[in-house]
Amino acid sequence: MTAQSHTRRTVLTTGAAVAGAAVGSAALAACGSEEPGSAAGNGQSGATSQAPGSAAPSGRPIAALGDVPVGSAKAVTTPDGQEAIVSRQTDTEVAAFSAVCTHQGCAVKPEGADLTCPCHGSIFDAFTGEVKNGPATEPLPAINVKVEKDQIVTA
């Protein structure tokens, strides 16, 4: 067998190529497009449809009603650990949606009555989950919620 002498350049080049491949794979996984969930609900308290696979236990609080001002939305985490958005259109009308953009999987951010995707600029309606501006074409999957006393809970 012959021993090969590795120069500093070959070691650094190989290391950079391996690191680049790992970062690229992680970025693709983060922006991978899974099949989006079902259509959003109608925005009434407890009347949203639950996204497939999001079986949050019923009656578990996800936000205090007072923490979500009327006419706005708030980012929360569901009892089963999913990123979600809770919105409040009126004193008693609440809705919740997955915070995962249906375009390529980035987390949307609440901005008043809109939910915006910082990755590619999609805008969703905070009260219906419907797409207001693409590139996303599918609405955010709804999560069943209702108001119980002073809490927004899973339904």
C-alpha cells in the first residue's frame, strides 16, 4: 500500500464540500413541502376543522383569551408541541391554524390581521387561514379551538 500525502488544501476543500452538503440537506429538509392539510374553518368559536394528524387533546389551554387582542393574532405552541397561530376576530370568535406555511414549511408570523411568511412572502388571513398573497396556494391547516371561561382551548 502507498500512503497519500494530504495537503492542507485537499483537507479544507473536502471538509468544505462535506459541510456544504450537510447544510444544503438541512435547508431542503426545513423547506420541504409536505402535503398541506385540509381547508380552514369558518372562523367561529369551536367551528374550525382540525388538520389531519394534529390530534391535540380536547380542552387543553393554548392561550389566555386576554393575551390575544380583538382583531389580531398570536403565535403559540399547542399542547402536543406544534407551532400554531391563534386569532381573535371578536370578543368570542377565535380560530387557530398551523404556523407552518403551506408553500415550503417556514413558520408564519402574525402581523395584525395577516400572517406573513418571512421566507417567500406569502400572506394568509389570520381569521380564516386563506391565502391572501402567494406564492402559497393552499390555506393554513385549521386547528379546532373554542373559548372556555377566559381561555382558548383545543376543541
